[in-house]
Amino acid sequence: MQVTDSMREYWSKNLRITAVLLVIWFVVTYVTSFFARELNEIVILGFPLGFYIGAQGALVVYVLIIVFYAWYMNRLDRKYGVQEEE
């Protein structure tokens, strides 16, 4: 199978968005946990920020990452003509 410039561009964009989303995931998961003591000094609605991010915020970010990735990849698939049959 011959690899075309279009295929290279598609995979380059795919890898780039995957890397960006993985960095966001890493920050939300590990960096906020590492700085939990400092974040707990900030109180929002009666809850420390570190607790809120761990209990609710991280889950919301994970769902948003999934939704954005699905939307972006569907758009990218249509642009490069590799979308699934309906």
C-alpha cells in the first residue's frame, strides 16, 4: 500500500490532537493531585478546590475530552474521506 501525503497529513493531525488531549489528561490527573494541598487552600462553594477537582472536576474533563475527540475525529475523517459508512 502506497502512503500518500494525504495519509501522512491525516495521521499527523491525529497524533497531534491525541498528544494535546493526553497532556490535558495528565495535568488534570497527576498535576492537580500533586498540588492538592495547595489547591485545598482555595474554597469554592464550601469545598476545597483539590477535593472538588478530584471528586467532580476531573470526571467532567474526562468526558469533555472524549466528546471533543469523537467530534474532531469525525470531522477529520470526513475531510480526508475515510469516514465510516452510515
